[in-house]
Amino acid sequence: MKTKSLKADFVNGVIPFLMMLIILISSCNLSEGSKIPVIFDTDANNEVDDQHALAYLLFSGDHFKVEGVTVNATSSPAGYSEESDVSDHYEEAKRVMQLCGDLYGKIPLKTGANGSFGDIKNHIGEPDFDGHEAVDFIIQEAMKKRNRKLVLLPVGKLTNIALALMKEPAIAEKVRIVWLGSNYPEPGEHNQEWDIESMNYILEVDVPFEIVTVRNGKPSGTAAVKVTKEQILHRMPGKGPVVKTPVTGRHGGEFTNFGDYSANLFSQYGMWGDPPGRALFDMAAVAIVKNHGWAETREIPAPVYMNEKWVERLNNPRKITIWEWFDIYGIMNDFFVTMDDYKLVKAK
């Protein structure tokens, strides 16, 4: 009887425990495997939204697996005197990565194109072409075996992405491009205008391509995802992990957490609109990858941009996705909640 009792205890106790343990381990693996793999491509030294987008991404480790960060160069926005080349954008991305849990050196940061697609495309067979480090890294990561597509998240010009597709066309079926740029269907917009040829090249390639619209002055684009200086100065100071080695900021000063650097960045810029604020365009692009319910989408035949206007191609079988009408409250609320309760992405 005692033996039967012991067997019963084993069956009723140990075996269910082991089964629960196996389920728990499996669910942990599924959770890690379900994270969105992403490469963030940025002109980080231009404006203030790139830095907040990168921090938001790095603090959303419960959703993202950041494979790397690549940089490119665009000019500073109108009305701002500072001009940058790609090394300045690298240094600014480095600062943010240092301030976000000292992730610089633990997650790859690669230098990309200083020039434009048209200037570089005929040199991609050379070992040291402009942007080769970022382009080769994108190709290398895209060709890795994954259970879902690698998200390429460019929030500047599309040069690095277009060059990678040209150099290795096989990556087209392995990636999903989500680009912050364009005022579609209106002309203009900084990221677009800085390298139109790279955008038109991607519009001709059979690759998943999504445009996260900007639309300055209109409520339907990421330009409407604004934050005031008062909100930043109230909510951001002290936010994020404290790093041991102080980081010198873009405008001087020393910082040991991203929140203090955020407040310093906002103190350098003028605000616009009513109430006065500044758009976090790039952060909104990260947000809709994190939660697709924070904006509306529609699929259209891929157009082309010619003579400073969009030309529709209604019979084009190649389709792209347009993101618009963003949930401003949902996105900004999640940004601040993430800053308050960050989950650092895992180092590689």
C-alpha cells in the first residue's frame, strides 16, 4: 500500500510539476522567438526625434530584438545652422546607445552612406564604397535564418537600404521595410528629398515596403504626434538606467541617463504649433511596428516620384502600404510608460 501511495504521490505531484516546467520553458522560448527583429537606420544627429525613437526602441526589449543600428547622413533641417556628415550621426547614435544601458559595443553600430544612391550605386562592387559597412551588415543580417522577416526601419534617407537591395537582391524576400518619410500624396519631405532616387529604386523592387507618412501641418501624418517642451521637462529627467561613465552631449554637458539628455536636447530647439511643441516623427514609426493598431493602413499600387510630384500607376501589380492617422494619445502614452518602466533589449 505504501508503494502504491508513493507512486500516486509521484504521479499526482512530480509529473504535473515537470509538465508545468516544460510548458513554462517552452513559453519563454516562444516569447523570445516572437520578438520583432529590427535594424534601425538613422540620421541621428538631425533634429531630436531620432534619439527618442532609438531610446524607445532600446527600452522596448519586451517587443524588439535589435540586431543593429546603422547611420546615414542628411542635412540639418531648415532653420538650423548645424551641418553634419555621417561621422556626426554615428557619434550621436553612439551617445544614445551609451545612455540607454551602456549598449554601445554590445549591439552593432555601423557607419552607412554619406552620399546619395546615385553617387554610390556604380561603386558597390568595390570593397570600400561609401556606406559599405552598413550595407554589408544589413545584407549579412537579412540573410540569417529567422522565423519572421527582419524589419528594416529607416527613419532618414533610404540610401543604405536601396544599396543593400541592389548589391544582394535575395534579401528582398527576407525583409520588411518600414520607412518614416514622404508626405504622400503631396510632394516634398526631408527624408524623401534628400535621396529621391533611392526611394524610386525601392518602389520598383518586389519587396515589402511601408511608408509611414510625415505630412507636416496636417493631422493625418506623424507630424501630428507632438510633444511639448513642458511635457519633456516634466516627464523625462532621470528616466532610464544610470550609466557609470558620464556621456558628453551633442551640445556639451555630461549626462548619465537618457532622460536628462532628452530634456537637454529639447532645450536646444524652438517649438511650433498650438500648443507649441515638436513632433516625434521617428518615434511614431517605431510605435506602429510595436503595435500596428496605433495607425491606419491602406494598400496602393506603387507610384513613382517624378518632376517633384507623385505619379500614380493604378495598374501596377506591385503594392505598397501607406500608414496614416496615428493614435497620438496611444503612442505618446506608451512612450512615457516605456520611459518609466523600460525593458532593455538584450545585447547581442
